[in-house]
Amino acid sequence: MGNLPPKNIFFPQGKIGNLVFYTLNGKTVVRTRPGGTHKNKTHPSKLQLLQREKLKTINQFLKPLKQVLDFGYQEFLTQSKKGIHLAYSELNHKGYNHDRNPKIDPAFLKISKGSLLEPQNAFFERVDSGIRIHWSNNSDEGKSKSSDEAFIVLYQPEAEKYIWIKDQFKRSDGLAEINLSEANSNFPWHIYFAFSQFNSWKKSYTLSNSIYLGKLVL
């Protein structure tokens, strides 16, 4: 923006080319017009299209787990960042490949994050009624307590369906047996496991980082 010299006898008004003339405080002022829509908004590059596809695909993958992720990332939630935003980062950097089908590798999903000690030596096995998960009882290590609750999630992204197991098993149990109904027996399930610890004075939970146990095909 600039002022025209006062010695000018004639001052244009309005738009001329990419300039705009107007009066401000008794002086004629000139400024350039703002540029039009950037061409990349209407003619995006190939890289921009790939980034848009990644954003859409990852968000669709995480959306069914909104409540799970808000619980699992509760120590890090802010007014602007929810569980989905925090889980997005892991998949964005490691779990997405546009040349792969499916493009997202569920093994890189983290359903929780925190300072609590994560499950040790954990694995699952298939049984007639569903699955059985084993882990080491490390109740005396670090901040761990025998009363820490197992936080187990089975997820089927293609069907946008999950099973959240909570308030059933403790760290000291070292074993969780999960019955799957006939209605759930036709799905392959991705299994995620973490621990949570309730803080009564904060009225909230401390979480461990989650681990991926693998894919169960019934």
C-alpha cells in the first residue's frame, strides 16, 4: 500500500489492472489486488492428490475407534487434539503406503499411549470359544500395580466394527479369555493390548503404550 504524492491533480478511483485506488483519511491510496484462487486449489499436483488420499484413508480407518482412542490417549488430549489426531501421527509416518492394498497396515495402530509399563511377553491363541491372551505378571515393576486393568480391543476395519474388553482382567491375572459370539466369528480381528491404571484423586486413567498382538482369523 502507498500514498500518491499530493501534487498530483488527478487521482484515479477504483480498480485499474491489479491496482486498487481509494481515499483514506483524505489521501488517495493505492494497493495491489489480492491474488485469485491459487491454481493448486483447482488443479492440484499429483503429490497433493496423494496427500489428500492419505488423509482421507487414515481418518476413515480411525473414525470407528473414536471413543477407544479418546480413552487411550486421555493423558494427551487438548481442546484441539483428540485421540484420532494423536493416533493419526503413528499411521501417517509408518503405517501407510499408497502402493499397498490395503494401504494401511493395522500393526502400526497405537490405541493408547502413556507412562505405564506395557504388557510383557504377551501373545494370544485361538480356542473354541474365542481367544486366550497370555502375559507376564509384572505387578511389582515401575508404576505397575496388580490392579491395573487390561485394555483390550479387537478391530475389524473393513466392517468398521470393534470389541472393547474392559473392567474384566487385571495385570496380576496374566490371562484373559475372551468369548466371541457366533455373530462375531466370521470376522478377522486385529488385536491390541494395553494396561490402564485409575487415579482416584484425578478421576482419570494412566495408560501404557499399546502393543499389537496380531490378526485372528476364525
